[in-house]
Amino acid sequence: MHAEFISRVSINAMINYHIDYQSAIKLIKSNPTGKPKFLSEKLPDRDLRYCLFYKRRYKIVFEIKDNAIFIYDIIDCRQSSKRNQV
């Protein structure tokens, strides 16, 4: 959804978003436990973490289980805090 919106605004912005997203995924894969914890009221029993990307405007929320990483959401940090809940 975010990528679609950005692509409507600017193709160059979409390319930069995609490059930053791929870099963030590589960072998560290389050191997932090094990312800060993400506190969620809706999922308090989960050990969620996050990684900021694209000018710190977006946040990838993920969980590490066994040897796998599960991405739960990509949050637009410019939106109100009530909408930024997983």
C-alpha cells in the first residue's frame, strides 16, 4: 500500500523507497536481535522488534521465531500514534 501511494507521487521516490526497504531487510537479516523492541498493546505476548527506513518515515515491525523472521507490518510513522499499532 505504501509503495503504491509513493509510486503515484514520484517514480524516483518509489525507487528510493524500494532501495531503502531492501537495505532494511538486509539489516534485519544480518542482526535481527540488534533492533529495538516494539511494544504492542494488541500483541503483548509477542517479542516484536522494528527497523526504521526511508528517511525514518517507515517502520518494519517483525518477530523472530526460531530461525525465521516474520514481518507483521510496515507502519507510516507520520500518521497518528493510534493508527501505528500492530
